[in-house]
Amino acid sequence: MFHLGNALRALGQYSEARDNNVDALAGMRRAFGVDSEYTLRMINSSGADHRLLGESSRALELDLQNVEAHERIVGPKSRLTLSALSSLAIDYRLLGEFTKAYELDLRVTPIREALYGVNHPEVWLSWTNLARDLYGLGRYREALNIQSDHAPREDTAQQVVLIARRSEAMLLRKTGEYDQALAASRNLLEITERRFGPRHELTLSAKTTLMNTLRVCGQLTEARVHGEQALELYRFQFGAEHPFTLVCATNLAIVMRAGGDVGKAMELDIPTLQALGESLGADHPYTLCAESNMANNIAATGSASSALETTKNVLERSRRVRGASHPYTLLVAANHALDLDATGDHAEAVRLRNQTLDELHTVLGADLRLSLTLT
């Protein structure tokens, strides 16, 4: 039943995989005991099911127990323990706790490399996870260097290779390498559609990545087409309020607003922001980004004072949650400066604008097309 769950998950049948693994876990606990290797492996697999179904807090609960049991039973450097630690890091990353995820992945990666050598899928995945942690922390150039230096040595359609390719495409966009990002994003979508079909999570995330890349390249019509297709499929495959679906919806709304369709962007953003707050919390990084994008919608409709109040609130929370020098915090500050100017506080607007642009230049480099996308 363990292998059946993995097969169902690989096919994108996430609810079926979870149900299978819940039954299998209960059976293994009865047959082998709570601390057997088989039971521990099944707990790790169950955590993955909960993550894919948007149940990150439940996955975290299971994985914390799983790590403790692994370290106690098979030791801190066992391959099984390393897998459990890697899963726990994914939980933290999905919950927006990027520093905790980074610390765990930094612990796992060198041990895996010593065990397996550099040219092994689990090692490639560990380096990609580190790059994703750094992405969440806003350290884009450092993340791209890690991703590029430790890229898979094989050009295949293996899932771990495609995950690494998506990470690289996202980082190329964030570091201003737009032509390379666009080529990488198109290639990734072509491969994932052929390998996994149109409804698989990897295909949908590749389509969202292409949408975001097309947007920064100014190709808004094609970006919107991909975004609308992805959102429809996310809703069908995962449900309307799954975090993956909500992230896609927020990014699509950015494309709509960039194309001048503020009304549609607002129509999409209002329920999306509410659902993100309910499922992830008001101060989750995704929720903060979505709220800042809502402020942009409000400003575009001419409600400057309301936009100012929103960006002020988001800026204070983002400084607390992500830090004052995080690129997203700085982008919120730049938007707040625009709102200050629109409401007549020109001196403060100029001061904040100049300070923020200097910091953005230091953190991100020059000539970047900045926006608050979630992925």
C-alpha cells in the first residue's frame, strides 16, 4: 500500500493517495509497531499527502513527530532521518518560515552529498530546496548561484530535475535575466505537459511560472491566457481555496491589473485575499503580498487614502515578519511612497522613495522590473 500511495501521488490523485496512506499507516502501526522503519516511512509519506492537499499545519505536526522518532531510532544521519528532515523543511517553507527551512536544509545537504556523491537525485533536490529557502528569504542572486552550481547533471524528465528547472527559471526572472527565464519557462512547460499531462501539479506550477515570466517581459495577453488556464485547472484539481490555487489567482490578478483590467483584478483579489488569510493567516508572506496587491488595485481606482492606509499596515507587518531589507518589504515601501505622494505628503514620499530605491538597488541590482508576485 506504501507504493500504491506513491503511485497515486505521482499521478496527481492526491486525495486518493492520502486515503490509501491513512489506512496503510493504521495497518502498519498494528502490524509492526509505532517505531518500526515501515511505520516511519509511511508517516513521512502521509505528510507529503497533507502538504499537497493544502494541509500544511497537519503535515508539520506529523513531520515533527517523525523527525523525533527517526533521530531516536535510526540516528541523525540515517538516509531515512535526512528524508524526514527534508520533509519538515518543506512544511516550514510552505508556512512561510523560511529561516527554519533554510537551517534544516543546510544541515541535510552536506550529509546527503557525503553519502551519495554530487550526482544523485536526492542531492540535487537538497540543493534545490536550499535555493528555494533563499528565494523565500529574498536572497535571489545567492539562490541562483547555488541552483546553477548544483544543477542536475542529466537533462531528463525526472521529477527532481524538473523541480530544479522550475526553481532556476523563477530565479532567472527574479535576478533580471528575462530572456533566459522566458526560454527556460517555455521549455519547462513543454516537458511537464508531455511527461505528466495538463493537470499535474508540476505542470500547473510550470504554467504559473511562465505566466509570471511573460508578464515581466510585457507579453500580457499570452500571460493572461496561461494564467486563466492554470487557475481553472488548479480549481478543478485542488479546489478553489487550496493555497496553490490562491497563489495562482493572485498572480493572475497582477497580470490583469498590468493589462489595465483593474475591475477583473479586484474581483479576483477580494475573495482570494480573504481565503489566504483564513487558510494561512493574516501575516503569512503570501497573504501580505496579496494584501499589498489589493492596495495597488485600490490605488488604481483612485481611492488614494484607502490605499495609503492599507500599504502602511502591510509595511509595518512585513517589516516585522520578513525584515526591513527583504525585497518584498522594500517593494511595499515603494508602493507606500506612491500612496503618500497621491495623498499630498510629497516630502515624506520623496524621502521614503529615495531611501527605498537605494536599498532596492543594493539588494536586487539595477534595472529590474519589480512586482509583488508570489512565486
